Amino acid sequence: MSSVVLLPHAPSSVAVARKRLSSELAASGVFESVIDDASVILSELLSNALRHARPLPSGQIRVSWDCRGELLEVEVSDGGAMTEPRCGPGTLSSLGGRGLGIVEALSEGWGVRREDGATTVWAILRAPHLADASGSPRAGAAHAVVPDLADLPGVPDEPDANLCNGTRHGAASTRAYPA
């Protein structure tokens, strides 16, 4: 399952994107708690793009997600900004600056890439599905409790590096976040 959505560079786009992501993940049998985490991640990435970056040349923001196996990659692409997205200190008295810290806490990894005049901030999270006896996802699976990932056969210990083009937040080789 994957989707690409072009949205207006407007605050109302956050709710539209969250609703579409949530409904697609639920229909594919992703656990409800994962849908909640993915929705928060998408909201944070999209809100940051709207607050800090220019729209794409089309005047829009591109939101996409791709679920491959047990991993979900969520991306938000914009026209870039004067600064590089990074985690802020997020002090108790600050009014903002916690968004990417939340993304970091809920995801397996996140990062930034620049290509073709766009800046894309991505995050990857584990997205196990509840399968029926035939092995295909069940429609009602979105209301189940997430099992311990160590109990799931075939779930890798680390996300597939190819899923995110070899760039991961926290990796020594990342261009956006040097060690």
C-alpha cells in the first residue's frame, strides 16, 4: 500500500492528510496504536513544513506513505526553508520545538533529503498487520493490541536501509545530521 497526496500549503491540510492515512492503514489491517503513531508523525512533519518551509513550485505540499512488509515510511516534501530540520531543545517553557523530538520517539528513524528542488523529511516506523488464517491482513485488525515485535516472525531488528535510500537519522553517514 502506498499513496501520494498533493495538498494545499494550508493548516487544513493536516486533518485531510491524517484522515486519509488513518483510513488507508486501518483498511490494510495495521494495528490501531501504529495508526495513532503514524498520524502523530504525519501531523508533526506536515505542521513543520507548513510553519517553516515554502510550498513546492506548484504551491502545494506533497505527503506520501509506503507500507512495505512490516515497515511504514511517511514523507512530507516541501519547497525548502532557510534552515535544516532538526530536533530542538524542547524545554518546558518553550512554546514549540518538540515536534521532531516526538517524531524521533515514535519512529525507528527519520531524516532529511534534498532532491529536485524539494526538501523531504521522512520517518520510518514498524507497522505490523494482524493477518487471518490465509496470511492476508484482516479488515478489522485496526482495533487489536500491538504484540511484542520480538514475537513476530520475519520482522527485522533494524529497518531496511534500502527503504529510505540509505539515509537514517542518527547514522554516521547522514548528510543532514552529521555526528
